[in-house]
Amino acid sequence: MFDYRKIIDKYYTASNPELRDIFLRHSSQVAGLACEIARNHGIDTEQVTAAAMLHDIGICLTDAPGIHCHGSEPYIRHGVIGADILRSEGAPEWAARVAERHTGAGLDAQEIAEQGLPLEQRDYLPETQIERLICYADKFYSKSGDMKRKPFDKVRASMEKYGERSLARFDALADEFGRPA
């Protein structure tokens, strides 16, 4: 297994302790829930932990001052930015794909076009079990506010705001992995 901590330490330094704290807290929460689900489904928790800890690695280059991100890129791009970072750092492709495909319940090319999102017009849908698992677990935690786990119904209602396709993908993830306890 590669050392995901080295990548985190390179991009989340003591020069921005607020962002480092938010990043590590959120990623650890997602990892905890994802590992809880993984154990119930016979999925390797070592790989799940690494993927969950790196899924948001790209936020540091985005413009999201509310979570202490002072980059220049739109926040919606954090997944593709993260995938580029992970590939450039020699991380396994499975980790880069998790970063690239975890936004929302995944995004399809049609949604990107309809919403005019600043992304290459193609599908960013979680395909593998680990991609789907991290995408699902991520929906239960925010990087702002109290950062507590959101109840299932609240998460589902927030996914509904993004349209029928997004809600259907979330419901499929819930069917696959179950409602967290």
C-alpha cells in the first residue's frame, strides 16, 4: 500500500492549519463511515481508508474561502484537480478515480452541459465498488458548519435538489450499501 499521508502532508501544510484541520477531520469522518460500511460488505478497509483520506485532496487549489481554500479554481473542479494531483504523485489509479468521480452522486455529461459546469463534458460516475462507497459515505459529512453526520433523510433531500438523475444514483448507492446506523 502506498503512503497516502505523504501526499496529504505535501498539500495540507502547517501554513494553513485551518484548512488542514477541516480536510483531515472531513476525510477521517468519511473514512470512518466508509470502513464501517466496508466491513459489513467484505471490502478491504485499508484501500477504503486511503481512498477516503484522499478523495478531497484537490480542494486546496479551489476558491472556497468558507473552508479556508484560497486557490483559483471553481470548487466543483476539486475532484478532477484531485485526480490530477494523485496521478502526478504516483498514487494508484483507483485512488485518482475515487477523487475524480465522488462529486455529488457522480455527474454525467448531460448534467455538466445542462448546468454549464466548468468540467470536461463527459461522465464522472463512480463505477467500481470503492468509488461508489466513498461517493456514498462522503454525502453524510460536510466540510462546513458543525461537521456532524447528517441523517439519511436530510442527505437524500439535499440530493433531490440536484435533479432526478442525481437522486436516482444516490438511491442506488443506498440500496447497495444500506442506510448508515
